[in-house]
Amino acid sequence: MSKGTSRRQFLRHAGIAAGLVASLARPAHAQTKLREVTLRLDWLFQGPNGGFMVAQDKGFYREVGLNVDIGPGKGSGSTAQLVASKATQFGFSDGFVVGLSVSKGMNIRTVGAIYRRNPTAVVVLADSDIKTPKDLEGKTIGIPTGGTQFQQWPAFVKGCGLDGSKIRVASVDPAGAPPALVTGQFPAIAGYAQGQVPSVEIRGNKKARIFWYADCGVIAISNGIVVHNDLIKEDPALIRAFVSASIKGFLYGRQHPDEMVAIIRKFSEAVDPTIARREAELSWDTWVTPNTAGKPLGWMSDQDWDGTVAVLKQYGGVTEPLQAKQLYTNDFTPSGTEFIPPQEANKK
């Protein structure tokens, strides 16, 4: 054997050994090709839905072998339709909308709820003479017609023991509702608290008082992770991985709100950091219900879904047979104390 041949063999063997060492030193997730999946949000990139962005940015999805393409939505109804048509694998959609959608034949289901407490509320200015819901009598309230807050308004009136004939309901554009309250066009508005209160407080520089629909017994599970029922049959492991990583993202975001807001701005520079943080804070008030106390985020209560269906049938226009068990499953909710959210409501 020539001296040159020995040298070449040595270099070749050394190269193979170096490659093996590099391969062993490489993180496991770098060796495995990530699975591409899609998620459509309920709306734009915002504080309340920031947990998904956190899960992607912090590598929680990557840890379970996923790379998630997160896209903004055009409302829960639109997102539910995309899931039903299989245009997206995962959606973030309102439970009230899911109930309406299933009653119309859509084959979808909620596999993990984040806003388990009804986020709809009446909002007034803190310096208003409206101190309690009863003080709404004799006043005008601006409500976007056709929305959840409008459909559930009679339930709020009944639950609070109000005389609805003494309250005038006027239509208002959702985006125009906070300015209408701040300028005094209406003494009260109704909508999702996390969507309206930050605009009143931060853009309008006014303190707000909130009357939650839930406090008057209007039960309605709101936003959660929604999938097509076919995906549940075909790939339960995918759903389980996605749900656990997503919930990890939401919990991390609550523990690190400033970092969460910075991450959301990576997805949309148009996000106002102060608004986004306040939106998130208000959404935390919707994470826990009396029936989900001490349970992991994502886990849903039979009683809460039964209540949601009851409101849908009485006030949401659902006339088709509909049962709570058609709308959700807890089969994919992670267990463990690390997934249990703070139990106290946010205070500010």
C-alpha cells in the first residue's frame, strides 16, 4: 500500500468519524423533518390569541415535531367554515359559533377551549351614573346587530332581572362602539370586553366599568381550538401534540406578558403593545369558570357546554336538534399541574 493511499484512507475515515460526532451532537429536532400544519386564527394577531404565536416562536411546536403556519382570520364564523371545508387543519373559533355551525351541518368540534367563560359584556364609563346593570333601564345601549352580544342580550336582560322594554337598543358598528361610548353617543355598549375595553381605556383615555354577561348567568363557552371530525379519526396524535404545545404557549404568555407582546409584534408590526397587553389581561378573566376550576387550560365542562347549547336554542336561533356532546371532546386536553392556569381573575 502506498503512502498516499494510506493518507487518503486516514482522511476519509477521519471525515466519517467527524460526521458521526456532529450528527450525535445535533439536537434531535434538527434531525427530524418538521411536519407542516396550518392554523387560522379568529381575527388578527392580538394579545388574546398570542399563545399560538408564543408556541411557535419559543419552539414549543418544534419540540413536538411541528411547524405551524399561523394565519389571521376574518371572524370565528369564517374560521369555522375553513375548518369544515378542510382548508385549514386547526382553527381558533368561538364556541357559540361552533354550536351554530354544527347545527347547520358542519362536521367540526372543539378540542380545547381557552376562553371558557363568556367574554361578552356591557361596558360603560367608570364615571357614569350606571353603577349596576339595573341602571341601564331608561338608557340607550349600542350593540352590533347580528353578533353574539346581540343574540345573547335577551339572556343578559333576563339573567340580571332587567325590564328590557325600558332599555333602547341601537345598532352600532363594532369598530365604532368604543369611540361612541367615549364621545357620549351612547352611555353603554355591548361586545367582547377584551376587544372593546382597551380602546376605551387606552385610545379614549377613559376608565371603564364592565358588566360581564357571565355574571348574570349567561353561559357561553367562547374561543377554543377547533378541528374537523375526520382529523380526530385520522390523526389523533397530531391533535394531541398541537393542543398541548398551544396551551403551553398561552400559559407562558401569561407568565411573560411583555415577551408575549414582543413576539406578537414579530407577526404584525401594526400591533400596539399597550393595547395588546390589555387585551390579553382581559382575556385571562375568561380562562376559568366555576365548573373548570382546578382543571388544565383547554379542559371543558359538560355543564358549561350544556349551558351554551341552552342559550343557543333559546336565543341563538338554533332549531335543529343539538347536543353538547356533538360540539367538543376532552380527549386531547393535556394533564398535569403545569397546564393548570392561575385561578384568580386578572385585576387592574
